[in-house]
Amino acid sequence: MDFTYPPEAEAFRKEFRAWLDANLRDDVRGNGLGGSLETDDATLDRLRVWNRTLADARYAAIAWPEEWGGRGASVMEQVVYAEEMHRAQAPGTLNPLGLSNIAPAIIDHGTDEQKRTLLPRMLRGDDIWCQGFSEPNAGSDLASLRTSAVRDGDDWVVNGQKTWNTLGNLANWCELLVRTDTSVKHKGITCLLVDMTLPGVEVRPLVTITGEKEFNEIFFTDVRVPVAQTLGPVNEGWRVAMTTLAYERGTVAKLHLGLRSKVQRLLDEAKRTPLGDGRMASDDPVLRRDLARVYLEAELLKLISDRAISAEVHGRAMGPEGSIAKLVWSEAEQHLTEVASAVLGPDALQGPWARDRVYSRALTIAGGTTQVNKNILAQRILGLPRS
Ligand SMILES: Cc1cc2nc3c(=O)[nH]c(=O)nc-3n(C[C@H](O)[C@H](O)[C@H](O)COP(=O)(O)OP(=O)(O)OC[C@H]3O[C@@H](n4cnc5c(N)ncnc54)[C@H](O)[C@@H]3O)c2cc1C
């Protein structure tokens, strides 16, 4: 690690920790959207109150510019923020996708009206946002998307289908990618900000292997979206939608924080789990080897994250470190649940380990699959030709 926590970041830690101690109520601690996205109304209400508390104190999106309710936080302050939220088991906001992926595009490309009407409500969790990018035949090859928008007066008329929309069942706004020119690929895509209550929008939840309604299909039938809700120039939607993570540079630290505490939990449980022959699971040489492997994977992820943060601190763009971190994290999460099953036996078939075991399959798909990430690394780091 070739960076240290500067005094400002430590001062921020002290201030934020004291604020969390004073404001985080036990009924929301550890109960964010992350655990189960099939959130009941009462939980949602509690999380919304917590979201507003964060926003009112300008702690909902510290990386956002001050003008829009953030703090313009430095990379190291963002790292400290992630560490303190994790330490306190504080849930994030109701807009995990909105704050880090959608807002940067609105801040950079939106009209004054779009920013003024949409950002404060997103920050407070008054509106919940989802991303309508993927389609049944356009996932990794997203630019093949076919949901169409045809101009008619002051409206776009939208028809088509999106799928795998996280939070789509709770969302009332959607960042939607549509095709506005069929004669070209990337250059024929436009980004729209769509009010999900408009006539013709139909959300159908998909039940996942965990039994949760995390994803959705969204169908658009002759939906009239005002042209004023176009984000950025027509046919520039690809560039607009890729304006993600521009303000959330410290969040890469979140990955290893979560993984390393799960590894620690498993190590502790291994010391308490009897094998039936007088030994504990942690005494078995094969299990010890497997535990050591996932421990090292988690520590490796921390080093990769430190390296990405170091690049930011020294003014270099993050580059492919993000893809490396995603790759290592998603595979390590899967390995960890496999080792948990071996260590805990039937006890791993219930509770959080059981959910993680099936849920973690999604991690090597979401946000760019393992194979696609490997392609990126092959080209950008190893300098290999495109296949
Ligand atoms: C947890 C989760 C949350 C998601 N949330 C959202 C969301 O909110 N909004 C949204 O729009 N989408 C969302 N998605 C969809 C996600 O972006 C896509 O699943 C992902 O991009 C892969 O697309 P696909 O499922 O169509 O698979 P495909 O692209 O059809 O891939 C199928 C297989 O082929 C492989 N493959 C594809 N292309 C290549 C290649 N060039 N080289 C080598 N192998 C290749 C893939 O790695 C994969 O194994 C989410 C997915 C998950 C799992």
C-alpha cells in the first residue's frame, strides 16, 4: 500500500463515526436492501427514514458534488466512509444503482430541470431508480438492444422489453436505453429517464433461486415519454450511460470489507464446529488448506483494491483494476460458500450461508460476466488481440 489515510480522512472518520453512533437505530442496523430485495413495506419505510436521515446530514452520497447534497469527498474519505458504514452495519440508501450509476450521468449530461427535479428526490430515497439496459437478446452485447423509441411530436413512443432489472419492482424511475437509429449499433442508442408510472409500463417480477423477487422484466407498450426526459444528446446514449462510477471511486473498498468479514466469520465457526471424532473443523488439514485459500483470496482482493485506490490517490484513472477486483471478488465469494459447506456440513444448508451459496452464482454474471471481464483484461492488460 503506497497511500496513507491523510489527517482530513481521519478527521472525517471521527466525525462520521460519532454521527453514526448517535443516529443509527438498531431496527435498521444490518437490514439493508442488500440482504433481501423483497423488502416488505414496514422495512422499506424504516429504510426510507434512514435514507432521509443520511441525506439530511449530507451522508447519503458523499462523493456527489456539494451543490447536489454531497460533500465532494476525496477518494480516501470515500474509503473511510465505506469502512465506517461496514463497521456500524449501517444500511446504504434505497438507491444503490441510482447514486453510483445513474446520478453521475444525470449530473454530467442532464438539463438543469432534470437535475433540479430528479437528484434531490433520488438522494433522499423519495424516488427509487432502476436501470433498464439488458434485454433477452442483449446482455454482454448490450449494444444489440432493440427496445425502440420513435419520435412523435414532443414525445418518444417506446416499445420493447427489458430484463433482469434490479429493484424494478420497487422503482418509480428508470434509466432506459432505447434504440433510436436502427442503421448503426452503438451510435443509434439514446438514454431516457422514464417515469415508471406512465401508462404502458408493466413490471413483472422474476423469482430467483433464493425465492426472492429481486429481478424484473419490464415491458413497454406505446409508452409516451416526454422528449424533455432525454438524457444527453439523441443517439449518444451509449456514452451517456457509461458515465458511471465517476463520483464513486472509493467504493471498490466495499468488496473486500464484506468478503473479509465473512471469511473471519467462517474461521470462527470452523473453530467451534466439531467433526465428531473429537477434533474441530479447523483441525482438519484439508479444511485448513481450503480455509487458508479463501483467506488468501480475500487478502488478495484487499491488495487489488488498495492498488486501485492508490491509482486514484495518485491521479491515475482506475483502469482495469476495477475489472480485476470484480473478477477476484465474485469468484472468491463463490469459493467461500463452497468451503463453508465443507466446513459446516448440514449447518450450511440454512441461514445466511445457504442463501450465499445459491445467490453467489449471480455474482459472476452481474455487472459484466467473468468471461467478458477476462476479455477486457486480456486486451487491456495482457495486450492480446481481440478474439
Ligand atoms: C445480480 C444481477 C443483477 C443485474 N441487474 C441488472 C439491472 O439492474 N439492469 C440491467 O439492465 N441488467 C441487469 N443484469 C443483467 C446483466 O447485466 C446481464 O446478465 C449480463 O450483462 C450478462 O448478460 P446475459 O445474462 O444476457 O448473458 P449473455 O451475454 O447472453 O452471456 C451468456 C454467456 O456467454 C458468455 N459470453 C457472452 N459474450 C461473450 C464473449 N464476447 N466472450 C466470451 N464469453 C461470452 C457470458 O460470459 C455468459 O457465460 C443483472 C444481472 C444479475 C445477475
